[in-house]
Amino acid sequence: MTVSLTAFEGDLDGLDTTGEVKSFVGPERLYESLTDAHIVIFAASMPRKPENAEEIAAITGAVSAVCPDALLVFATRPIDFVVPMAAEFLKKADNYDPRRLFGVTTLHSMRVRNIIAKILHVNPARVNVPVIGGFSVDTAMPVYSQCFPELREEMTDVDSLVEKINKSNYDGLLPKKIAVLTTPYAASRFIDSLLRGLNGEPDVVECSFVGYEAPLLPFFSNRVVLGPEGIQTNLGLPP
């Protein structure tokens, strides 16, 4: 069954919130849809093909023209391919600000927290562990030494933990095992953090794939403090 976007608009507009829901269908309405936007999220799934550059060029061009100060967020695989490409298009439009460009890596962080919480028998909301690097199975790296609550050797089989997390991330990234529910949930959590930062809430920290000031590492996923301008502080590599 195919459901039109306008049907979703009517359904979501029934929620008891102060927000207003509008739908815009077709590329000819892209500019109109971005009017007065503070956050723009691109969430279409796309394979790693050269022709996909047209879609990234379209959204970055529209944002640069209509809402140049908006935070631009990509929850689009492959993150480590799409975000650097978007940065180049933004540079071409003279609108690249590394504080305002994000790749959502919350899915990895969420899975790691969940697995560690089960090992420690605690609420996942209490677990905090940075997941740095990239977005692929081979490049996403949980920093176990920075985990809170602490992962003590006598309580944890490290090899088993690493295997569980790697398998969880690998299964979630397989084309035939797309995380249909967890991916949008992870994106919504990241957007919520961005909104909290925009509203001036202090100490909002998330991991995200962002611009990184290193010659051989122009983009990297690490912890950032979010604020009214996007990235308030890039915390860099953990000690």
C-alpha cells in the first residue's frame, strides 16, 4: 500500500503539540520547503554511486540559497561519503561552515550503550561511551576506556563485548537488514539534541561525523558540544 505525503501531513497534524506540519511534494517546491528553516535533515537512503552527487548538490544548493544559516544534517548512508561531498558543494556555494554540517552516527552509539547496559545490568540511559572514527563497521570505534559506568575487567569479557558490538553494527549495516525503526529513532534523538543546543541548553554533547582540523583527517566522528550556532566545541579525540 502506498500512502501519499499529504496523508502523513494530515495524520501528524493531529498530534497535540504546538508544531505545524506541512508537506511539499516535488523538486520544484524544494526552495519553498526550506523557507525559515533552522535545521534541514536529508534522510534518503542512497547507494555509493556518482549520480547521487546530483541529489547532494541540489539540497546543499537550496540550503545555501534559502536558509544559509541552517544546520544541515545527513542521516544518509554512507555517511563517510555523503558528508565530505556535501562540504565540497557548500564550499562551492561559499557557504561551508564546519559548525553547521553533521553526519548522524547516533545509531552506533545507541547500539553500544544498549549492549553495555545489558552487561552491567543498568538502564541504557545511564551509559555514556564515545563512538569515534567513521560510520562503517571497520571504522566506528567505541572508546571503552571512557565508558561510564566503568567497564571493569573482572566484570567484562572484553573479547566477547567487542564481538557482540561488531556483529550488531555489521548486521545493522547490511543492505538486506536495514534498521527500519532504529535508524529514524537514532536520527530523531540527534535532532532533539540539536534543538536543545539551539535553544541554549548547556552541556549538550553528542557524537557526530563532522569536519575535523587535521591534515589527514578532514572528517571524523567524535564528541561535540552543541549550541545555538551548531557545534559550540569540538572535543576532539578522548584522552
